[in-house]
Amino acid sequence: MKRKILIIAILFLGFLKTTFSQEFNKNIDKDSLFTVILKDIPEEKRNEFKKIYEEGNEESKEFLLFMFSMPRSSKKELVDNYENKSKEITILKNEYSKLVPDSLIVSIEFNPENKIVNTTESIDLKIYRKNPNGRSTVIAQEWNLDRESEKLAEMLLTIGWNKNSLNKIKELLDSANCVSIENGRTVTIGFARSGMGKYFYKVFDKNLTDNEIEEYNDGCTYIYHKDNIVLEYGGGAVGPQCFPDE
């Protein structure tokens, strides 16, 4: 298991460095951070992970610290948030649809500061053009954009947005307690990241038909909730690929 974790650590940290220019914050005391994280690990697993950490090299230690300090969520939190924020989620869907030109699909996510890998708040932005055949063509997609970057300003011009547009979207997302949104045949709203995975709501314009319920209720990626709402889970490079049980 130790060797497996080390291999994953090298590949994953290399991916972070080359793709997102992210490196572990050298100012953080690894041992102190691990002591804090260890308290949140189930008691029956603590000795195992403590041994792996203590016997690991610097890369495997950084990997463990990064993975266990990532945000955590659950299906229960996803459901509870919808029950508490259904009105705000509907407003978010409707207002966002007004902001995006009919010819485009736009996905946006606001990333919080991450002191573990030394990154500031940023924006992920993807722009697609709708085609008559029902497919879409990528116009531009960038991750971890600084709000003041020229690249973000250039992409906003493509959509017809400005800084005020970003502020409005962020306020709508915050009000719904969500982190991302993408328009399309259905609107996909990101509720929260959890480890390498992410929880979403798929919001349809109308209540689902029996055939749609069957399609969007596979128990893995999709779970039909009620009316026009489907719950979605997207797995990451590491961790569960289907809805976790909790």
C-alpha cells in the first residue's frame, strides 16, 4: 500500500505542478498539520495512516496532507442544501440563463484560496459555442484565472461580461451556497467539491418525465431527487467514481 500511495503521490503532485502551477506551501509545518488532520480520520484508520505518513518520503507526505485537507461534503449535505436553498437555486438558474448569450454555453467556478498548495482565489471559465447538430465547440477554457488577469478580461469580452457580471454571479452562487454553474439543455450547478470529486444539481426547465427519471436515476452518477431536480456526483482522479454511500 505504501508503494501504491507513493506512485500516486508522484503522479498527482506532478500533475498539479505542470497543469496548475501548484506546489505545496513550504512555509507549512507538515508534522503539525498532519497532527491536526489525524484527529478527523476515523479512529480505526489512524494507526495505519500514521505509519504510512511517518515512513513516507516528502512527496508522499505532501500528497497525504493535500488529500486529507481538501474540502469534504456528502449526499446528505447536497440534499439538505437544496431543501434549504431551493428558492435561491431557482433564482440562480434563471438569472444566470439571462446573462449567457443564446449561442454560448458558459461554465464558471469560483475557487477559494488554498494555503496548502499556495494558491489565491481564482476562477475557472469555459466557453463553448452551440452548433446546429446539438454538439458544442470549445472557444476557450482556462483554470485558476486571477480576477485581474488579461486572459480573464479577454474571455469576458467573448461573452459580453465585465467585472460587475462576475460579482453578480458570485453573489447568486453564494446566496444558493454553491460554487459553480453551467447553462445548457439543463443547468448544472456545482454545490461543493469533496476530495477530488464534486456534487452537483442538474436543474431541468420542467418536471422530469418517466423516461427522463429512468435515464437520470442510475444510482451512480445521477440520483433523481424530485420534480425537476437531479442530484449528480462526478468522481475525480482519486477516490469514488459513484455517489458515496453517506
